[in-house]
Amino acid sequence: MERKKLIREIKSYLMLTFSLCVASLGWTAFIIPAGIVGGGITGLASTCHFLWGWDVGLVSMSVNVLLVVLAIKMLGFSFGIKSIYCIALFGVLLSVLTRYFHEPLTDDTFMATLIGSSLAGTGGGLIFVYGGSTGGTDIIAMIINKYKNISLGKIILLCDVFIIFSGYIVFQDIEKVMYGFITMAIFGYAIDMVMSGNKSTVQLFIISNKYKEISDKIINTAEKGVTILDGVGGYSGEEKKVLMVISKKRTSSVLFRIIKDIDPQAFVTMGSVSGVYGQGFDQIKA
């Protein structure tokens, strides 16, 4: 059991390292050399880099370390080892890679924005999936939220807007500011896609006279839990058994194959579920 846990931890750190490399490549090979100020602490570090030539990675790491210390002191916030690892490695990667990429890997500014923010967002989403965090404006939002009744989302948005607008001070170019907002939008979308794609869950209701066979097959073959509900047809008045199954969307095709093999005439509905908590799924968070 301990060996399996160790293997899982090693795998998660390897994936975190890969995710951080992807995210940092998006920033250093496309966004920063294209002269675009994105949102977040990395965007703030980029502004300092453009204005005074400061090291992006060092500024990003320093600000995040300061924010983590403030958060621990003011919120009692517990940052795991993975978050500390991500903040440190992300800062090092930014610092090293910015020395190699002086020009973006594409001459088109829009393509640099698109590719860079997609890579940064994908990497950021994977970091969250594997339990890491690179700090950032969400820490600022939590600190402000403690003393002011302002939603976290609004604070994060305001911080990002302020940081992106700082790009105008550097370049005196409204187009650069717009590219910054495009970067923020694509970055957020990419994170959402990675997060929802990993956790997208569906709920199936199955009505069939062969419900017992289907239930046993789903439990034994697909290794999914099944709840058997009592149902009554509103029109026919006939009593029916209804199977309810919760499954990750990516594995739902297995369930449909099982149902089709046993009873092709079964009545099946499938709907997306926004949150599933309990054994085998997410933990309930207060």
C-alpha cells in the first residue's frame, strides 16, 4: 500500500514538472518576447522586466513567496509541499528560459498570443489537476476578502485588469493591452477546459426489464456503483426498476456498450452533473 502511494506521489510530481514546463514555455517562448503583459503575478513580473529589465522568474518567485508568507500570517492558510514546489520551480523555469527566448517563436503577434496563452493555460490547468498551485492573485483576493466584503472573482478580475493595463505604461500601445486581455481570456478558457475535461461527470438513468443483468455487469465489469430506484410509469402505472449510475464522461461509452449488449431497447437518459462528492469522486469541501 505504501509503495502504491509512493508511486502515485512520484507520478504526480512528474506531471507537475511537465505541466510547469508547458506553462513556462507558453510565457517565455511566446507571450513575454512578443511584448505582451498577461494577467497574474507573471504578468506583473513581465511589466517589471519590460520597464527595468528585472528577471521575470526572480520577481515572480519573490512576490509569490511574500504573498504566501502574508497568507499564512493573516489567514492561517496551509500551503502544501506541492504548491511550494510549483512556485519555486516555475520561478526557476521562467528565469532560465527567458534568457534563451529573446524573440517569440512566431512572427505573428496574434499567433504568439494564441499559442502562448493556450500553453500557459493548459499547463496551469494541469497544475491544478495534480494538486499544485503557482500562487498568484488568488492569494491577494483571499487576503482582501477577509477584510472587505468583495467576492474573490471580482478581486482577481480587478487585479488582472490592473496588471494588464500596466502594459500601456510600458509600450504606450493600446493594441498591446488588447492582446493582454485576449491572453487572459484564452488562458482562463484553457484552464477551464483542462479542469472540466478531467472531472466532467455524467449521470445515467436506465430503465430496463433486464435491470439486474445490467446492474451486475456494470458493477463487475465497469467497476461502477449502481443505485436501484423504484419507479412507476405515470401513464401506464406499471412499476419499474430504475438504475442510477454516476460516471466520468470519458468512461460513459463503456456503460452504453454494456447496456446495448444486454438490452438494446433499454430507455437511457444521460445528463451532465456539475458536482459529485463522496467515495470515488471529490471530497466535500466546507
